Amino acid sequence: MTEYQENRDYKYIMQELSTLYIGARYTYDELIEAEEVPFKVKTLVNTYIKPELRGEDLSIESHFYYMEGSGFAYQTFLQLKTRVRFSILRDKGAKRGTYVTKVLKLQEFVKMPAAEKEKRGVLIQEIGISKLALMML
């Protein structure tokens, strides 16, 4: 499988009644260009997220992986009631090399330092944002 095909597995937009899910391999520039992304999300990225990135075209995965509990982008994602879906190596006692999928609120996810995320093999799959919160922004 090529890197391009592998990355496409985590580049998607899904919606349900109350939540909008965004695949974590999207870069913010790709989100702005993608046709399937709602206009409100494109506006959010252009207005609140991109200015803090200072020209870097980060993937959502990279941005959230190293995100600390501060900054305007963090506050924006808090307002959107963001949840992070990720895979992590099982805790001690389980078979080595097996992963479990977890979903945490953003404020809980950022408490885990990047070094621990790396040690535990964290792979961010998607973020989920509240559609109601998005409408209110």
C-alpha cells in the first residue's frame, strides 16, 4: 500500500445528527480546498486556526498530537466540544502490539504529553466536533 493510499483512509468527512467527524490526516489547507467540507468549517479554519499556525500546513493529526492546553486554536476547539478518537497500545498485561481505540474530550487528550503519546504508539484517527457548537460559533 502506498503512503497516498494509506493517508486517504483517514481523510474523510462524516456527519450524524449531532456530530461532524473529520479524518485526522487532512491538512488544514486540504480541508479548505475539499468540496465535501461544510463552508462553516472552512471559515472556522481560515479565521481561527490558520493564523495561529503561522504558515505551516499541518495535518490535524500533527496539530492535535503536539497541542498543549493553551492558545487560541485550543480554545476554539474547546468551544466546539471537540473529541479525539485515537488508537493506543494496550496497557500492561495484554498482548503486546495490540491496539485499542479510545475517544477523549480534547481537554483530557492534551493532558497526555507528546513523549508519552509517542511511547504508547498513539495514532489519531479523527476529531469529532459538535454541530450545535459549530452553528453557534
